[in-house]
Amino acid sequence: MNEPFSFVHTRQHLRFAEFADYCRTSRSLGVCTGKPGVGKETSARVYSQWQTVEPLLENPRNPLTPPSKLLNCHTAYWDAEINCSLRNLRSRLKLLRNRFDAVVKDSLYWHEPERWRQPPRNDFMELLIVNNAHRLSFLCLEELNEFRKKYKFGAVLLGAPGFNRKVRLYDLVGSDVAIYHEYAKPRSEELRQILELRWQSSAVRIEDMAITVIEEASSLNIQKALHIQAEIERFRGIDSISIISPDVVHAAGESLLLDPVHRSKK
């Protein structure tokens, strides 16, 4: 699987993968919520191998070159748009499914020629993960659910906290939800591992207390922690800093809406 740089298989990612596997194999509807920045979107993209698959959908291959080899590719990913209309939803889903099936079929039948002797297969999308599903109206959610049932694939709806209550209020969709999963924050040692992996190629020494300050300032939110880390890297590029200390973290935090100096004192 082609994964984003420095991706860490946290406890929450492994739980998400189990949740997604269930929805895929049972062809059922699942709902997953979590605060912004905890890692659910990254987990979804890693699970679906979207970093590898998405470019193949957007850029048809040269017929004179062999297709990319895709292993265990069964999940498509879609980021719901704000104010998505029913018409736009239908066209997006149909286009995504058709392109995904075509790309995976092209790859499998090229690299596994024995498939030509098996019964023909055209449907390869077993699961659809919809990010920011809370943006969709009730009618769009209903249309998506009907599309799922028509083509017999599973679906995972990723949304902000409270999205599960919205789905539950709409019986036409809520009654079909087979499983609900809440994506929580990473553990302290997991966030530390994520930060240290991103710094491992740099010639710097990181003080333990500096990592602790980042953990406290970000409240174990991965995205916030990475913003702090990015600001520290900007400081390093300007001042050639070789030791990351709590003072460096505090200085970097002053440039952000999230201020590590104040947060760490609580």
C-alpha cells in the first residue's frame, strides 16, 4: 500500500480499518464521526490507497504502457462538496464508480492474465468512503444510500461530531446504518511518534519537554500538532536552529491562532 509520508498506524487507524472492512465485506452502511484534525480523513485515504488511485482516475494511461499494478484495491474515496445538489451527486457517483472499476479491471486483467479464464467481472468497487458527509442534505444522503444498495457496495460516511445524530433523525437513511464508529484522538505516545518520524531525516536534536509542550498545546490533535511543527520548521529555516527546545515551540506558537505558551500553562 502506498501511504503518505510518515504515516503511523495508530490504534485509532487500526480500529478504523476494522470498521471499514466490516462495511466492505457486509456491503453495509457505516457512520464514522470525529473532531477535525484527529486523523480520520488520513486513515480513509490510506485505507483506500487514494494517493495511488486518484491520479490514475484523473489521467488515463497511455495505451502503449502497462497499467499500474494495484494490490487489494477495493475502496473509492470521495470528498463531499458544500451545497452539493442531487444532480451533481448522481453524476459524481456514477463517474467515480465507472472510472474506478475501469482502472482496477485494467490493472488486474493485465497483471493477472489468468483472470481471462474466469467468469467476467466488471464491478470492483466494494466500498465507498465519503468524507465530509455532514455537508450533504437529507435528500443527497438518501440518494447515496439508494445508489449503494442498487450497486451492492458498502459505504462509510465520515462526518463531524453530531453527524450521527443527523443521520439517526432521518429514518430513510438511519434505519440502514449497520455500525457506528467514533474516531478519537491519538494516544500521547502515538502523537510523539508521528512528530519524531517527521523530524527523523533532519539534523536536529529534540528535547523531550518540547514534544510535551506540543502535545499539551495541540490537545493531542494531530493537525494542530503538525501546524506547530511546520511553524518550527519555518523558524529553523530562518535561524538555522539545531536543537528544538520548549522555547522554540513557544516562539513558533506565537505565530499561530493556537498559542502553545498559554495552552501549556493550563
